[in-house]
Amino acid sequence: VTPAIAAALATTDALSSGAGIGGRVLKALTQAGACFYWYHEQEEEVDPMIHLHVPRLVIAGYLLSMATSLHGYLARRGDVKTRQEACQGAANAVLGLAAFSQGPLGYATQLLFLLMFRVLRRWLQALGSDYRVVGCIALFTAGRFYFYATGHACQFSSLQYDVAFIGNDTFFAPTAAFILAVNTLGYDVGAFISVGGLYVDASLSSEFTFGLHALRVFFATACVAVQRRHLMVWAIFAPRFIFDCTLFAAATAAFVFAGLLPGSAPMRGKTT
């Protein structure tokens, strides 16, 4: 199953307009290396070299893919079309890391997300910019849907702690925290970054999606305030509040970083 998923995903990524020849080759090799790793992990006896070094190379490949997307944008000094392509490439890298940490079938989930994104983008391009709010709400909802569809929940007991040992035979806090964060928040953050790949001028769309995250945190805070005397406040309401605040912090970091990129702030100044 995993080679078929890898081939389909590599083909889907190759259709991306935001990747050059080198970027497409890097994506294909990274996806193939990831599925090669999970394929051998199913065997009874796993080579220690494959168990330790292949996932490290895969993670480095995804990070390098994200860096090349950003470098391609900076090389063009703020071209709005390249900004759209860079957001799409960075989102694909984040989604790939999340899928890699979730096992072989994680790539089937990423493939569904990418196909959904391409259908949504073509549909919105046909309808025009008047329906951009629909795209923002769709991606915001998709990020929440894939959070629960991949076995997560707003409970500390639902954290997939075993992913902390991917590429390590012992517990190492920095890499464990990074992989666990990507595993938990990857689809929400990837969906947020994907908003920049829907439109050439994505400043207003990103702000609206950021507002949706802020609105969710506001209602979560209000819920905790109302239920602070509830018997199950520490079992239900407080963990959900912590998860929502953590996701909001990640979305804020992505939003601020995108706003600091050259060419992102002046776009609205030209229209006014």
C-alpha cells in the first residue's frame, strides 16, 4: 500500500505550479524515503541504520523543501504570484511532516487533503474573489476535521507519544517536542498556510482565517470561565482550552511570519 500512496502523492505534488524541477525531485525522493522507512518498520527485524537515519533524512528533506520554497520567494523580492507558490510549498512540507509522523496511512490522509485543496482552488478561481470567505472557512474546517480524523482529541491522553521516538532510539527532548508538535498541530497549521495558496492576494484571506482561530479561542475562554466550577473542568474544559490556545499560538506565529515577508504588507496599500 505504501509505495502506491507514495507514487500518487509524488505525482500530485509534481503538478504543483510552485515547485521547480529540483523541488519536485526533492519532494518525490522525500516521499519515497518516508514510505521506504514505514515499509521496513513493518518487518519483524528492522535494520538499525534504517530505523535511525532514514527518518532523519526524511525530516531534513521536508525542512529543506520548506526552505527552498521560502528562498524562491525571497529571490523574487516579494512577487505576489511567487508568494502564493511559496505558501503552497510550505504547506505541503508541513502536511508531509505531519503525515510522516502518523505512519503509512498518514500519506493517504495527506493525499486526500491535497486533492481537496486543488478542487477547492479551481472552484474558487472559477467563482471569483467574492467567494474567498468560503475558501477560508473550508480550509479552517478541514484543519479541524483532519485533527480529529487522524486520532487526535483535546485530551493529553490522546497525544501520540510514540512519534517522539521516530529517528531516535532514546528520548531526546528537542526533537521529540518538534515531532510531537507537528504530529498534533500539523494539519491545522498546514491548512492555515494553505490559505496563502488559494489567492494571489491572500492578505485579507489570511487575516480572516486568523480571526476564525481567535474567535474559537475567545469562545473556549468564555466556556472555561462559565464552567470553572464544573466537576469536570480539569478533565474536559481545561485541556480543550490549552489545546486551542496552543494552536492559536502556532497560527499567530505563522501569521506574523507571513506578514514579515517582503511584499506582503504593501499589497493593501496599493489597493487603497
